[in-house]
Amino acid sequence: MSTIFHTDRKWVAGVCYIGFLVLTLMVAAFVFFLVMNLWVDKDAKFIRIYGGIVWIYGWSYLYYRWVKHCTTWLI
């Protein structure tokens, strides 16, 4: 039985990978900037810039690891 997580169709895998990556990054960015606006001083530019880069990269990497582990898209 073929599911969307184990598909031979490259276009389905590509659309799902890009779509879920964008969704993951949107949620991660929303949470990061919500935390930054509520609990971090407005003058802390270093934390805002580099924290944002690390946060977004971290979520991208975790998503990549999940896709590699749970799907057959990136074999």
C-alpha cells in the first residue's frame, strides 16, 4: 500500500516537501518573533538577528531529519 509518505511520484514528494517546509518555517518564525517581541529587550539586535538565523536553521534541519527518517523522499 502506497501512502503520501512513501511515494514513487517525484512531483508529489517535491510538492509535499516544499509545502510542509514552508509551513514549518512559517510556524517557527511566528513563534520566534512572538517570543522576541514579548520577552526580549527591543535593543537586543544581536539576539534578534542571530537568534532568528539559528532558530530557522534549526527547524529546517529538524524537518529535513524527519523527512529523511519517516519518508522515502530523500533516499
